[in-house]
Amino acid sequence: MHAIEDAPGLRERKKRRTRDALIRSALELFSLKGYEGTTVDEIAAAADVSQRTFFRYFTNKEEVALSVQLMAESRFFAAFLERPAAESPLTALRTAVLASWDGIEEAIEAVVPLELHVRTYGMIQETPQLLAAHLRRLAELEDRLAAEIARREGLPPQDPRPRILVAAFSGVMRETSKLWADAAGGDFSELRGTTAAYLDQIGPALAENWRS
Amino acid sequence: MHAIEDAPGLRERKKRRTRDALIRSALELFSLKGYEGTTVDEIAAAADVSQRTFFRYFTNKEEVALSVQLMAESRFFAAFLERPAAESPLTALRTAVLASWDGIEEAIEAVVPLELHVRTYGMIQETPQLLAAHLRRLAELEDRLAAEIARREGLPPQDPRPRILVAAFSGVMRETSKLWADAAGGDFSELRGTTAAYLDQIGPALAENWRS
DNA sequence: GGTCAAGTGGCAGTGGCTGACATAATCTCG
DNA sequence: CGAGATTATGTCAGCCACTGCCACTTGACC
């Protein structure tokens, strides 16, 4: 009994299965009938639980739609925390994104088919309510990143530079993510190249004259 | 008859009065009992119309909370469109913001007391649902700004630089707006100084080394 | 004044979401 | 293993945002 640490009991395993079933059912229904065209009752029924139980796993309908995305964001933030202090903030952000994409396809596939996730991402961009919720969470992430950068660099919390840098970085990420969902069928190797190229544009973007 | 062009008929004047009454009632109730603690029925009752009529003026409850903010954004975008092509994008953005603040206090007071608007702005930052809706609209504004900049500069729409610049700029604006709502009681003259100072940080924020 | 269009109210219905309570499934420990 | 504590689930009642529909009223225009 004092053997393996992470042997989850039956209860935990069941919870995880229910949660995954809810996510899968939800994303499939969304991609089939649209976000607004799908009711929570239908999702719950498809996952074989009551509506009440759905709301015990997700605080609202938005959350299940964004759940996979949330995982990717957590991975990225965790990767960022591991960057050595020697790296400049922008370099650390860049390295963290690329690192967080290692093995992400497998992590996604553990919950839903990758292709379904890509379709979901496109749906988020097109559904005002979801886009709003998504952007709010990104703003929270930006807050945490800026705070962490200020800490790393030993800056006072009022210094605006971390926030500005993070805003520019976040703008790039939003842009490349959109391209990724639109164009490719979700190939991450292609995304890497685009992202790197776009990040290289942050410097030039702030130069006064672009017409050279 | 063929006399003054913009003499609004009784019908139009009544609509405007109803709309303004709804906004005032809503913001007052929000600031009194909070956003979620206020029902649309209460707002409608306070403005002496039916709930059904409320939803003819605003597509949802969020919209009335953000209505004054929307006006400020429209002013800014209009001001930006008037900037001469000779100005660099960042300069044009900067000048447009400051210009759009001329006379804005009067424009706000025409609908609600300025102090109520300031409190509302604070509420938006604290209410997740409102913050989400607000950020989504800002993202739309960023899209339009980036498109306009690309046009001005004769860049192809895929060029990422306008978006990056706008993202950084928008980050500054979000930050200063927050400070404005928190600290001062809504004094715009102070806001001008802070904004200018923060905008000057955009360049340095992208420099590799901050510890100089 | 009469007609036409536009604004309004009332009502019924859908769907997201919550609190309360009872039941059923795991867990824990003797 | 089994009784009792914990925790997950289902059911039900209810609030509130929001919508479609239809009847009614009120400005607009000749």
C-alpha cells in the first residue's frame, strides 16, 4: 500500500473517464451541430450522465469547449517557468512555446482525436461567446507571464515593459494559432516555422519605418 | 419640410430617451447591486419599459454595460482614420488616442455621470463575463486597426507587423485604462501623461536587455 | 382623419445554471 | 469482511437571460 505513489483509486479513474467522455461528447456534438445548437442536456445524455453532473465537472458550457485548449496553455506556462534566468524574456517565451509543443499531439490524442481538436479551435474563433471566454483566459495568462517576468528580471510590478512584451508576444501567438487552425489540418511542425518567423518580426514591427 | 437636415422626429427623440434611460438605470443598478445581482427585469422596470423592449435596444445584458465604453472606442477609431498617411503607424495611434480624449468627458456626461462610468469601468474589470465581452470587442478593434494600417502602408494583409504593433499598443491601452479606473476618480488629464509615458516604453520593451 | 409603418407589451417557451435533498457508489479501518 | 464516514450522482424545483409570436398603440405622412 505504501508502494506506487500515483496509483489512482477506482473513484479517481472513474471521474477521469466521465470527464473525458463529457469532453469527447461535447466536442463531437459541437462540431456536428454547432456550439449554440448543442444543449447541455444532449452532451450529458451522450456521456450518459445527468445534466447536473455535467455542471459538477464544468462550471459552464464554455469550459468544456475550451478544456483541451486549457491544457495546452498550462503546458506552455509550465515550460516557461522552467526557462533559466539567463535567457532574455523574449527568448524564454519563444523557447517555452516551442518546448511545450513537444509531445503535445499525444497529450491531446489522449483525450480527443487531434483532428476534432483542430475543428474545435476553428469553432472557438467563430463563436463570439467562446472567443470572448478564450481571450479572457489568455489575458489572465498574460498577467501571470508578466508577473513572472517582472520577478525574473527583478523589476517593480508597475514597470510596464513586461506587460508590453507579453502583449506583443501574445498577439503573435493568437495570429499563428489562427493560421494553424485555418490552413493546415493541424500539423504542428509547420506551425513551428511560422511562429519562429513571426516572433522574429516583433523587433521590426516596432521600428519606425517599414517601407525599406 | 425641406428645412433642417438633422431635425429628428418625435419618434427618434423618444427612442434616444428610452435608450439613455435604460443605460442610466442599468449602470446605476449595477453599481448598486453588482452586475450579476441585477436582473434585466429590474433594469427595464427602472426605465419604465417592458423586459421585451430592453432586448429590442440591446442584444443582451452585457451590451448595456459596455455601451459607454463602445462610444469611446468608436471615437478613437474615427480619430485614427483621420490621421495623415505621413505619420508612422505608432505615431498615428498615439495621436489618435489623445485626440479622441478631447471632449470625451462631455460626451460621456451626455449619457451618464462621469463618475458612474468610472465605477462601471472598474466593474467590467472585475466581472469575468463582462471582461470577456470587453476583450472580444477590443480584439475586433485590433483587427480593424491592423487592417487599416496595412492599407495605409501598402502592406499585404498577411504581413504580421501591423498586428504585432497593434497588439503591443493595445496592451498599453488596457494597462493604462486599468490604472485610470483604479487610481484617479477618472481624471483624463492624468491619464494622458501616463499613456504617453507607457507608449514610450514600447521600444525599450522589445530591447533584449532591460537591466541597464 | 385615415392609413401605414414602427415601437411596445404580454405571454409562452427554451436553455443555462443553481440549491437542496435523497440515493448510491467508493473508501477506510477495525 | 462489514459498518460507518465520504463522496459522487440523480432528481426536482426554480431563477433568469433571451426569443418568437401576436395584439395593440403611437408617431408619420398624405
